[in-house]
Amino acid sequence: MSRPRIVIVGAGFAGYRTAKELSRKARGKADITLLNPTDYFLYLPLLPQVAAGILEPRRVTVSLSDTLPWVRLVLGEADGIDLDGRTVRYTDPEGARGTLAYDRLVLAAGSVNKLLPIPGVAEHAHGFRGLPEALYLRDHVTRQVELAAAADDPATCAARCTFVVVGAGYTGTEVAAQGQLFTDAQVRRHPLREGMRPRWILLDVAERVLPELDAHLSRTADRTLRQRGVEVRMGTSVKEATSEGVLLTDGEFVATRSLVWCVGVRPDPLAESLGLPMERGRLLVDPNLQVPGRPELFACGDAAAVPDLDNPGQYTPMTAQHAWRQGRTAALNVAASLGAGVRRPYEHRDLGFVVDLGGVKAAANPLGVPLSGLAAGAVTRGYHLAAMPGNRVRVAADWLLDAVLPRQAVQLGLVRSWAVPLDTASPELTRAPGRAQARQEADARSGPGAATERETRPGEPASVQADGQEPEVAASAGEAVIAEAKARETAERKSPERQPVEWESPEWESPEQSPEPARNHPGSEPATYQPGQGPGPTKRTDADPAEGDS
């Protein structure tokens, strides 16, 4: 008798927690496969500290292979799901295609940058959802301050050291707060023209900073940002972005080379491709995190519209806290559907929220107790250490070093502008040169969010411009690289599809013996649970320390 096959798509907060709980419960009694584009779990709440040079990139990543025993890791991006055939198609990092068969599927694909139909934003802005984007932003900010310090023209200097952040939620607020401290530290070593200092502008159409949180956290964050010199402009957003700056909705034009897009997130497009009932891009599930009419399909995290049992008719927001808890519930209910344990609905209780404002400043309300200043800073860092599933000692060591040593403001040059476009379904990956989609970013320059003044086009080796070749020669070299990459990709697509590995063990109940079917039977009635319309999702980047792993 074959063991049940469980496939988990995505290793964010929800997918990682699902895999970890299932590996503990199954202990080799089921084939658990985790499909993810990277080999690590990313702790998103600390990503602003990576961009600000406080933490090294690997500090916020946790190895999937090292921390998930009994789980088979498959590197790749899901291309499509055949619900009737119970298979997941994927493409690995080198372009090879594969297929994974399943008896139970957990969709935890997460979310991507939220886009708005604003002219120029997709071309000139960069998001903040993945490690490559954080690395790019750190290089870009460092470069702009260095170029501003060397500029002879006052207008150029002012534009280069002006940074615009759109979105005053968790991510935008923390990026602006950490960024102002980072650039202030830089100009102490690279002084700008007399009377100039880095300028950070935080925009949002909402009435206040952190609109999704209570008034105390909002006031604390707003006061700290303004005291630090950040220009907080509520009720204002971007009307148009150009290579020279941004036009605001109030009519002002701000000359800048840096536009950071933090307006929120949208569910991964994979969920919508299934053709099942959706709620604002999220897959509708019942309180047990199962898709009605598809008992073999579970969804959790940002990909799922989970009913909020404490607020009938509404859905839980797209937050890391909910995703982490839903991952555990999904694991228990997947096991229950295979005859191990009993299923349970997803229920939650907020333990409070924390916002890191850089230095010793923070805003927090643990268990509803409002805190600010040093006390909030201590609670915030303790919260993150408790919530992280690994690297706690390394993170604490980096915090200690940052407190006693100056930060290293250097450009590593690992991520180029065109490699991290705003409009991407995979913010955790850099876009490879030579692919057709990468060529859409060929005109990236030194405008908002661009990499350098003389950015190489996708497909052109960096040495082309460095060697001083003429533009025609450079274009030919780029076209040759693109043609070679496309030919390689075509050859890889023709390779045979990978087949899933099957193991044998009678220890777990097989899907055929399960009290519920592994797939729909003709004529079966779908579940009728349909919560009413709820408010739109809000973005919160926090995890639950009480639920965290030690």
C-alpha cells in the first residue's frame, strides 16, 4: 500500500508552518513534498533591516532542508495545477519542467506586489517583497548618496538624495524609518553640499500612518518619523512616475531617482488560475481551510480567503500572523483528512502588533498594552526573536554589532535594476538576463528605482560598457546572449517531465481508506458555506511569537 502524497506549494509563513507541523506528525508515514522557488524561508518582518545594512541577508533566511525533516524539497515555480488529474506542473530554476502528483494539495503560494494603474510606476518603481529587492535597495540608496556627494550641480544632488516611499503600512513605514537613519549615517562620512541632507518622503492616500492598526501605534510612528525628518504626507499619492521624478496627486513634482512601492500586496496569480470561487483574488475556503467541493485541496495564508469566525461575513486579513497560525491548522486538517486526528476550524486571537522604527524606537501593543520608546523597542526585538524559526543567535549578534560599530555602506552590485521589476509574480527571484520577459526592462536608467546612470540592458554583459564598445556593438552582444539563452530554454522545455517519487508504507491510512474522497465524484454537491462580502485585505508583516518554534 502506497503512502499518501502531500504536496505543499509555497514556503512562506503558511507553507513553511504547514510543512513543519506535518513533518512532525507524519514522521515518515507520508510523502511530503514542498515546492518553492528558493531553498529558504524568508522572515519578511526583518527585511527593512537588511535594506538598511543592520542585518546580513542570510540572517533573515532559514534553510528548508535543514529545518524540515521528512520533507522533500523541490526547487521550482508552480506553472499550473490539474485539479482533476491531481498534479502540479512546475519549472525549476534552470528551466526544466516537472510534474508532482498528490493525494492532498496545500496551496500556500503567498502574495506579490500590488500594482495600480499609475503611468510610469511599473517602469520606474521597485517593490519590497523579496530578498533581491532588499539587496537592490541597499545598493541603490548607497549609490545615490555617494553620487550626490560628488555632484557639482545642486539640483542633481538634491534629486539623488531624495527618496519617495509610497504606502504607509507596515512595510513602507519601517522602510522610511530605517532608511532615514541609514542615509543620515552615510552623509556623516560623505557630506553633501552645504545645507543639504537626505530627504525621505512617505506617501499614502489614507488619513494616517499605519491605518490598519490602532490610533496609539499610528500616533507613535507618525511622531517618530517626523522627529527624525521624514516628510509624512497623508492623503497624497503618486499621479505619474518618470525618469526624472514623480508627480504627486496634489500637483507637486518631486525630483528623485528613488521610488519604493509599498502600497500592499495581492494574492499570487496561481490561485486565480484554478478557476474556482474567489474573493478579491483569494481562493475561497471553509473554516477548515478546505476548498468547497474539493476535499483534497487546502489553502492558507495570503492565497486563501479564510472566514473570520469572530467577525461573521468577513475574512481574516493577509498578515504573517494569520498565515503562521493557518499553517498549523492546515497541517492538522490535512492529517485528519487522511485518518490521523480530527479536523478543527481556524480560530485566532490577536496578541498585539509591533512596528520597528529603527534605533531604539518602536511602537507596540502586546496584549493590548500600548508601548513606545525604549520599552517598545525591547518588546519588538524580543517578539521577532521569539517568532523566528531559526538564526536567533546570529540576528541578536548583528543587532549587538550594529549598536557598537558603524555600518558598512558599500555597494555589492549583486542585483541590477532590471532583475527586480515591480510587475513580477516571483519577487523572491531575480529575473534572469536573456529571457524575453527580462527584455521589457531594457530601458532602465538612473530614474526612480534604477540601478545606475548607465544601466546595462538585460542580455548585455557588464563588461560591454566597461570596455567602451560602441552602442551598436553592445546591442549585438546583447542580442547574441538573448538568442543563446532562448535556444537553451527551448531545449530544456523538450526534456521529459519529471515523475514523482513513490514510496511504500502501510503505517498511514491511504486516501482510498479515508472517510472522505480524494477527489470529487460526479454529481456531488459542493459545500454551501459562503461568507458575505468583507473589507479588503490589509498588510501586516508580523508573526506570532506565541506560536513560534524554538
